[in-house]
Amino acid sequence: MGRRRRDWDPTERYPFDRRRFLQGAAATIAAASPILKAGSARAADGCSLYGTTPSFMGVVPDPQSVLGFQIGIDREVSSDEANAYLQAVAASDRVRDGVVGTSVQGRTIRYAIVGHPDNVTDSGLEAVREANLQIRDPKTSRTRVNELVATTPAFAWIEANVHGSEESGGDAALQLLYELADRDDCVVETMLANLVIVVIPVQNPDGREAEERRNAYGFDLNRDLFARIQVETDDRVELLRTYPPVFLTDHHEFGYWRSFFPPTADPCHHEVPESVMGQIADLYGPAMERFMHRRGDGFFHGGVYDFFAPQFNDTITSLGFNGVGMTIEVFNGAPLDRRFGRQLGIQWACLWELTNHRKRVLREWHDAGVESVNEGRAGMLEPNKRYFKPYLKVLSPVPTDPLRHYFVVDTPRTTAEVSLLVRRLQRMDVDVYRLDEELVVDDAHELATPAKERSRRTLPAGTVWVPMAQRQKHWIEAVMGEKPYCPTRYTYGLSGWSFPLSMNLQVFSSGRRLQPDATLLPLEPEPGPLPIPSGPPAIGLYRMSDGGFAQESFGPTQWLFDRWSVSYTYLEAADIAGGGLADLDVLIVPGGDWPTALRRLGDDGADAIKEWVRSGGRYVGFKGGGAKLAQALGLTTAIMRDAVADIPGSVVRVELDQKHPLAEGIGRTCWIMFDSDDVISEWSGNTAPVRFPRGPEDGFYVSGIASGERELFGKPAVIDEAARDGRVVLMPSDPFFDGHMEGSRKILWNAVFGPDPVRPATMDEAAYERAVERARRAAFADPGWPGAIRVSVAAPDEAAVRRILRRFRARYVVRLDGDEARFRIRNPRELSLEEHPWASELVVALRGSGIDLRGFSAR
């Protein structure tokens, strides 16, 4: 653990000679270094990262000469400036630049590849790529691997600015690129002989220009790597497939004064190769520690960030490419030169470590692929463990029953989702087949049924088959498994995400040794837009607040309607108060801060919504804020309360009333993402077409972390009720959560485009008004804190948590559930964990205090 110290003093000078990195020397190079052809490219005796004085040739323009200011000192670089400098440096014969793709708003995302000149020509780069693909291939013989390892540079990746407001890593990447292109000292020449380095300084140009964490659609692009919903992510993963990484650092900023870098906290996904964890522990982690100690800067490991969900840049690198992926965080409150210096130094430290251990890394990269095939052939899932605190108990052990195959049943109802699943797998280099003939499987286990339930099944021809005995076995299990088997009660991101469940597919697994007659499928085409019903309704989309919670609900809703090619009218509070609902049929209200919405609407806006609905309008609200606003406006009899249950980002089964129009095209059951959402505790009338099962014996199932889930048993997941002549459809959860819940988003489709249900007579007008008023009063009795930070601890630790929260002057409520105390902490600006000024420090304080921390979530 790093030394505790104040982060910075405004009068303190930069701790090492920052200007040295910016100087251009007049020296020239007489002859180019040879490419790595005989395994001799290693540092000369006495050459060291910190003991070698940088020597510049002066043939590549430095950042100041192109941009007109000192990068990393004067100010941050804009997206256009970053692109301009990439193109300027690409004049070097060591560098080639290219286009990753474009952002939502059409900005170009550029990358640079830097290496020895012979390795970055068209033919040279293709030769390096082909050699790396052979090394990665488990079928390549050991003899051939050893030959290739002796002569092949490794692909290393430096990425930054996936969060638009975290710029310093991108600026440092530009400086790194300059030095690699222009220095002729032994450090750089050795590095370029051993590595080909891919640099993407700005992954999120729209967010960078807006000084906003998310992209233009409100997506956190570092939560999108497994589903690849956003164009920025999809293009970037395709480039990763082209130049597969053995190493990647993703550079961020956060609100805590000490820097973070791996080793990460528990949990680690069980399918992460052991070679990845070993290299982090004894290569890159110590290298970064040495750099930070030289500076005298504070740092920590673990504490906040885990290595679990495959939705991040670091975890997709490891689970999808068997390479080392690492998230780097530096304090966003420090001056630019300090942030810049930390990012740049960590980049150099890690690349130098890879340079000096390239052969080991490439061999272990190959071995990880061989291990995948052998484990798949044996039907073995990797056991899970706790790496950071190995002495603690594993809470959800991986089962030891063999698993050799997944079978996806293709039905007319799910053809589109099956096609999407196949395409997602193929575009991560998974071999996917279709059965040519029916297949009898005598140990078929249907996903999300009791673990010991197995039966004899005849799978029809046309069933999709995904064998585990292939190089991508780790990725297959990470995205296809019915459970992620989290060894802890804490996750930084999602705790459940299964593609088959999120797409509402029927999938079977088998542990038998089978050799079915099957055909390898060609690449599945990009799915087209859904057909819009004739005479579609006029739709309004209302954004209730501005914080991160609202951005990550409203923006993806816009994206979904754009994906559907559905027209809508954007509304704010003033539009509603001014009569903007008059020509609309449906009002969509995503999540956000509903008390803020009430203040902005005022009496005129609130009355306008209420009158519009009761006169025949259809109100569709979801994700806490949109649903809770309807309760506060007096539009529903439903009472929604903050859940006591600790279910942070888990996939939960729900049942649908087959006679109700919301169930059209979905089936008897579906899955929703429950992310510490509200629970509908009371309601009146026959208004709940979607419910949670009454218990495990009735089919209740959670893929992910859940504690206290009995609170959901039998409760509605969706309310649909009449409001005089209008209709109100409310979903406390997000029906398509970050765009990847392809099954439950059909509920939203039906809510918008489907017919009204046939409603049996329920209560008289007076009884209805009393129920509505009771629900309205209950809304104001709730603290109303959308986006709250949630902490679960052992009940005896309640007082200790209260003492820690007093240090931060936090407002909170606490509720007891059995042997646990569950805190909900106000987050008035709806900030994510990294954006929040002290949330990361809170996690570190809780984990370092001896408190039995059982759950922590902050979007």
C-alpha cells in the first residue's frame, strides 16, 4: 500500500524534471534498429527506464509545435487537437494512424500504431499480426510457438478518455506517442523492437467536447464492452480483434486523492486466465508501484475496483482476448501536470515491463488458449477464488459438474434474438454451429432451473450449438453462463448479465461428450429495424432532471427509439406546462430525480400531465424516477418503496399474464435487470400483468447477487391501470437497461404500440380517488433519492458506518433486514462512483476499517 500523504500543494514543484519529456534533441540516427528477427532485441546492459537520459532525434514535431501550447501543463487537449497531432506524428516512419470509427455526433475517433519502421508498413504490420494470431492459436505446435515468440513483437494497447471528462490519460498518451516516435535512446529502441503499440487517446470525443462522462446518448462507454451497443464501442472492439492485445491499460480519473491501479479488489471472474492474474501480481503491479514510489505519490490496490463483469475495457481484454487488461485511476482534483505525469509514468512503466518480459507474456498468451480448449474438452469451468483477500470465504462456488456444450433453441418468437446472440458470439471469434439433424441429449439442463434438474431432451435440427472446446471458452462462459458465481457480496459493476437470460432465450447446457452433425455458421448479418405498426402514436419523451442517473436512463431511451426508427418529441418541463402534451398520444418518462421534476413542472406542469392522462393519454414511466413521478402526481394507486433487498444489477425472472397485451410476443416468463430499484409494495385492482414469482418453488430466480430477495416474491414488476379515460404503465426497473436487455424491452414496445387491455370492473370512482391520494402521500413520505449510494453491512457494524458517514457529512437512511443494516446515502447530483467527490474514499474507508462490508453500489 502506498504512503499516505496529502495529494498536492499549490506551491510544490513537479517532483521530477517535467521539461525533460518535452525537449527535442538535435541528434539524428545513423541507421534504423533491426526488427525482431533473431530474438536479440533486448535492452543493452545498463539500459534502464529511469537511468537512461531520453535522447530525441528532433525529426518528429513535438506537441507544442503543432498545438501551440505545452501539453500536460498549459491546458487539456481538445478532440480535434488530439486528432491533428496524431496525424502530424504519423509522418514518422515509426507511426501509422487510422480511424477507429465515428462517434454518435459524427466526430472522428483516431488511433495510432507505433513500432519499428519495418513493423508498421502494410506488409510489416500484417506479418506481425499474422504471427500473433498463430501464437494465439491453440492449434499451433509448441515448436512453432517458440520460434514465433523468439521473433514476434507483441501488441500492447494504451487507451484513454473513455469517460469524456477524464482527459489527462489521453493527453499523456499523445506525449507517449511523441516520445516513441522521436527518441533514439536504448529504452525506446528496445521497446519498439519488442512491441507494436496501439494508442487511442480519445475513445469518447463527444463526451470530451461536452466535458461529460458519457457519450451523446448518455451511455457510459466503459459499461458497454460486452454488448457493444454504442458505435464507439463496437468499432473499438473490432480494432481489438484486428490487433489482439496481450496487454492494455485504460486510463481514467476519479475523486479520490490516491491513485489506483491493479491488483484489483475481489471479486475476480472465475474465467479470467491465471496467467493474467500472475502477470498483474508480479510484473505490472510492482512496476507501477516502483514508479509511484519514485514520485512519492500515494496509491492503493483493491478497495474499489474489481475484475468481474465483462462490460469493461479491462475485463474484455482478459476474458475476451486472454490478455492483461488494467484500469488506471488518478485524482481528478490534482493539477493537470500531476495527473498527466502519473498517467504518462504508468504508461512507460508498464510498457517497459512488457518489453523485458515479452517472451513470457507471449508464451502464457498461447498457453491460455490451449488451457481454454482443454478445459472445454474436459467440461471444466475455472474454480473461483478470492485473490485480494484469499483467507475469506468464497460465497458462491463454481459447480464442478461438467459443462461441454450450450444449445440455443430457435423458435419463431425468438428468431431475432437468437440471430443477435449468434452475431455477438461470432464477433468475439466464437465458433457457432447449427445442428443438421436432431440430437438427443440425456443430461440437458435448462438454464435458470434448479442446478440438479437434468432430463433427456431431443433438440431439433436448426438448434444453435456452442461447444466449449475452443479458444474463446473463457468468453463463452462469461457471457452465456446462467450465473456468474460471484465469490463476494460486492461488485463494482453488474453482478449478473447472462446473454441468454437478457434475451429471454431457452438454452440448455450439457456435460456429455457429444459430436453432433452440425454446420459452422457464417457471420450473422446486422439485424434490421423492427417494423413500425401502421398509424403509430404521437410520442413525447420527457427528461425530468440533469444528473447522471437521468442521463443514463433518458439518453439510452432516445437511442432505443432511434434504433427503432420511431419519431418522438423531446420535452422539458416548460414544454409540458406550456401545452406541449396536447397533440401527443403517449408520454415516455425515463428515470431521473422526480422531486427535481416536480419543482421544474410547478403546478401548471403537474396539472397538465394529470389532466392529459385522465383525458385519454398514455403515461409510460420507468426506472424509479419516471414511475415514482406518476405516484407523486396522483396518477396511480401503486405505492413504490425503496427496496430493502440488496440486489445490485442482477437479472431476475418475472412472469407475464398471457391475456394482457403487454405480454404479446414475449412468452410466459421474461427477465428484467433489477438494480437496487423500488419495489411496488401495495396496489389496488387487477393492474399487475408482470409479477415476480412467489418463490423459488414457483420459478423465482436471480442470476447475480441477491440478499433479502424474498421482498420481491409475488410483487408486481409492472403496473398497468386505468386513470379515468387514460392509462398508466409503470416499471420501477429499466426495461432495457443500458440497451442490452433485449427480452424485457419488448414490454416497453408493447406499452407504447400495443392496444389497451380489457379491464374488469374494479373499484368505484370515490374508492379509486382515495387509493390514488394514499399513494400520492406515500411518495412524499419517501426520501426520494434516485441514484442513491447503497451500503450493506453486518448489523453490529451499523454504528461504525454511521461514524464514517459523519466524516463526509452525508445524509442517509438506514433500515435493518435480518442480520444486515442497509444504508441509502443521498447523492443529490446523481453522480457515478468516479464522479462523486468522496464515494471512492468511502469505499476505501469502509474496507479498511474492519467493517463486514456485504454490499456497495453506486451507478
